Amino acid sequence: MDFIKKKEEKNILIVSHGFFLYVLAKELEKQGYAGARKRRFENGELCIYEKGPLH
């Protein structure tokens, strides 16, 4: 997660396996990001996570 937070870009694209996306989503939630709350992600699935609660 540190490499993501250190980036100065506003948006970051990560393409990965469904299981890694699940693990990443859980870590993003722990870090205060909000997005899709799913039990299963497809490989390469588009998910948007934003800092703070979803509107």
C-alpha cells in the first residue's frame, strides 16, 4: 500500500487476478477507501475505490 500512497497521481490503474483484487479491496477499506464490497472479483474487473465514504 505504501507504493500507492506515495504516488502523486490522482488515479492509479491496477490490473490483476480476482483474488488479488479481493485482498487489495480489503486493504483499501482498512486504509479509509470506499468502493465495491464483494466476496468475489473477476480477473481484470473494474472497481473504483475513493478516499472517504461513498456518496
